[in-house]
Amino acid sequence: MEQQNVYKYEEVQSLIKKIISENGLKTGDKVPSIRKMSTDAGLSVSTIMKAYVELERQGVLESRPQSGFYVSADNSIPSLEISAEKKITVARVDKFSMIYNVCNAMADRSLIQFGGASPCLSMLPSAELAKTMKHILNHNPDFNSFEIFRGNAQLRSCISMQMLSAGLEISPNEIIITTGATESLSHILRVVAKPGDCIAVESPLHFGHLHALESMGMYVIEVPSRPDCGMDPDRLKDALDKYDVKALLIQPNFSNPLGGILPNEDKKRIVEICAAKNVPVIEDDVYGELCHEGHRPKCLSSFDKDGNVIYLSSFTKTISPSFRVGWICPGRYYKEVMDKKISTVLDTSRLLQLALSDYLLSGKYSRYLNRVRRMYRNQVAAYRSYVMEFFPEGTRASNPKGGYILWMELPETVDSFRLYEAAMKEGIGIVPGFLFTAQDRYRNFIRLNCGSPLDKKHIDALRKLGAMAAGLSGGGA
């Protein structure tokens, strides 16, 4: 008996497989276009697209730039490559004015935003948080008072329990609540280093980290990262042998912008290398909860036996960008970080901490994560497929296993800053690649946010962006 609960896109998958089988299609043969299949099957373009994306994920189909979908070869989408020839040198960060302009553009709601690394607003638990806050406002008369400086005890307990899934057993008393991960990073950098010191970082590196280092007068030593599996431990060891490095700043899980994830053996080795050199490790794990499949990956701190890794994260990329609530586990630097916090922001909003702790205690967070993980997996795959359809030949894209960001390499003739300027004039926001380095690199790269659902407006904007990139590459629209 045939199963009754079959989704329309699953029917399309079966139909495509039947077309391939009955027509004897071979690797490289073209299948019907999305629009033709939509017309023939009497289904929406989005349903057909979902089916094609899933078939691509299964390895049945592959998409090609400005051409369509074909019976898959071994590799469906060109992946990024990393050059082993990149030299590791000390560089001063000097990009404040450009970062300032791009950040302003990222906050412009009139733009179609592919720039900011923002989660899907329609999927956020905003209604639940609003309901929780309303209850607190009506029934908790001391919501408007100061919170204890290290953070709400209930929230710290929730975070302590949450960290178990990342392989880290930590007491609530070892956690400090902060106003987002940015505050945490600012405090710990000022504790472990001073102006003129060198910090080892990934390359490419989130420009927000670069801005923080620039504001403190620190220098960076960029260690090349592999697109799929993050920083190379051997290259890191070479850098630490050669330079006087005061700390390593790293995103081991779904880094921004590459989206790579360090294998556990590399996490362990990096922790050991830094411990042997007495170099503190600052672990930024803001995307760690957003794995696309399987279990949440272990954090770097779970491999630390010497108290040398400082862990920081936040709820900004998962639950609420506007709350700006994060935390840091500073280990042996606890007192110094508390001193920095008390001398600057003092405490983090009590109302927001109460709302988050109530939401986490409700048990809804894990169910919410399961939903958004599946959604981001599908959205990233769909964005990649459209990139390959709309962008010029020679375009490559990262293949992240978590988060919602794509790092794209365009043909060498495309200047991503010119593309950024052209896109802004058309009401489209992107981030040019050269902002993710202190050196003269990534001129033909861009970062693309896949957090927004692919409605017609966003698909048309991607098509327009691809045409602009093709024009800059000399390949025409």
C-alpha cells in the first residue's frame, strides 16, 4: 500500500529519479528546468526548487552556473580551495572606516540584506519571549533593579546545563553574563594582551574581531584556515614558533565566514600546542548550536586540561539578536574579567536575563533548535544552488555544515568592493571579502547571509547580484 503522507516535493524527487531512469540519462545530462517542471507538474517554483535542492544534497543532481540542473557527477558544486603558499606575517589592522560603512549598511532595513550575519527573524521565538517578558513585567516587581554583576543565577545555571551538550562541564559560578560576545571579547583581550601585542587568528576572520583588535592597537598573525575543517594546526605551530603571540582567537565550530568545523583531533591538538607555548586560547562559539545535522559539536574548551581556554558565546545568533546577552567562562582569568566588566558596563540587563532564563527553563529551546537547524541546512543548500545558477563561471562557494553564511570566491577579475558599491545602488547589501583580513587578500570574495527565506524578492536580488558579478568579470550579464 502506498504511503499517504508524502509531501509534494518528495513526489517531484521521485518523478525526477524516474525521468533519469526511464530516459537513460547519464552523468552530465540536463534535467528539466525548474520553471518547466513547475509548469508540467502544476506545482509552485519553490516546491520544485526544494525537491531539486534535496536531490542535489543526495548527490543525484548538480547545478551549474547560469545553466540549470544536471545528472550529478562526483562533485555538485565547486568548493573553495586554500592556498598552502600563503605566508604568515604580522599585520596591523587598519580598516575602521570601511567596516563602519559596511556595518551601517547592514543595519539599513531598506536594503535586501545579504550582508549582515543575521538569523531568520520569522523563525526566532519572538512571540514566546514577548509573552515571557509580559509575565515578568506584570508579576516580578523587581525586574527593574540591578542584577548581580556576574549575572542572574538562574540563567547561569541554564547555561551550565546547556554546555553539557558541547562536552563542557562547568559550574554556574564560573560563568559571567555579558552584553553579547563582543563585550566578552573586549574584556578578555584587554586582560591577556596590550597595545602592540600580536594575536593569532584565522584567515579569513570575522571583521568584527578585526575591528576589536584594531580598536585596541593590537597586531594580527593570520593563520590560513581550510574551508571545511578550519585552522591548520601545523601552520599554527609554525606561527607560534616564529612569533611572540599573546593569544589565539578562534571560532572552531562553523566559523564566520568560512563555516568550517575543526575535527576533534585538531581541536585537541590546537589546545595542546597552545598549552605547550603558554598561549591562551579565546574560543568564540556563537554558531556552535547551529549544526545542520547530527549532534552539536564539542567545543574546544572540552579538550582543555590546563585552564588555558577561555570560552565565550551568546544567544544573539540563535534566540535574539536584539537582547545582546552572552557569556564568558574565563577560567583562571575570572577576577581580571570581572574587574573589566565592573569598570565598564557593570551589569547586563536583569529583565532580559530573566526572560531568557524563563524561556530556557520552559524546555522549548531544544525543539526550537531542531527546527532552525533543519531550516538553515535547507536554506544554505538552496542559496548555493541559486548562486551556481546565477553567478558567472568560475564562482566557488563554501559548503558549511552549520550556521547560515556562505563564503564565495568570484572569478579573479571581479573586484568585490566594486560589486558591493554596484549592489548598494540597486538596494542590495553584501560584505566585500577584503574586510575579513588585515592584509591584501580576498579581493574577489564576498560573504553572503542565508538567514532570510528565499522568497521571490530575494531570488530576484540574487539573480541581479549574479548578473552584476558577471558584468564585472567581463562575462556579460
